Amino acid sequence: MLQQAPPEHSMVIEIREGDGWKPVGNCGFHVIDWRSRNGELGLFIGEKSLWNQGYGTETVRLLLRHGFNTLNLHRISLRVFETNPGGIRAYEKAGFVHEGRFREAEYQDGLYIDVLYMSVLRSEFKE
């Protein structure tokens, strides 16, 4: 990871727990095309008990702010499995729109599932 450019380093998602912070996942931009100013976002929250509590939505909104305001990106995209309705909901709440579907592009738990492609443009971003 340290061989990648700093904007592409993974970041830790932490939540406040008692007097400290607890790491619960990671996020970041995994592919940035500086010429076209496009970046691909990734996010993972490992503990299922923390899903559907708004942490994903908040993380996505913070990443969008960082991507558009600090990194000066024009377009931010992502890929999400069709079997992840909570993630899809979080991305839609943050302003992502559906661009396409790669049918049966991933093999998971004995089944082929679709991979959805979503993006948001700087002009569509609302803080």
C-alpha cells in the first residue's frame, strides 16, 4: 500500500466507543485517473452488527467531500454487488446514480450475481 500515491492509501473507519475509538472497517479511493479526474471508491464495514446504522452513508459522504473538494475529482464511481441492498441504499442516499449492471459477473456462495456500477459527478454532489 505504501508504494501507492497517498490519495490512494486506505483509511480506517472508526466509531467512538467509551473513551476511545474502535476500528470497524476501511475505505478509500482505489483507482484514480488524474488526467480524467476520475476515482473509484471502496468501502468495507466488517461487523454485521454495525450495518444499517448510517456508518456507511456517513463514510461515503465524507469520501465524496474529500474526493471532490480536496482531490479535485470530477467523477467518483464504485462497484457494488446486487446482494448488498444496505450498501446500495447508502450510495443512493449519498447521491450515486446507477450507470449499469454487469450480469452474473461475480461468483459468490455457489451463485453468479450481478455487479452494479454507480457514480456521482461533482456537479451532482450536495454537501
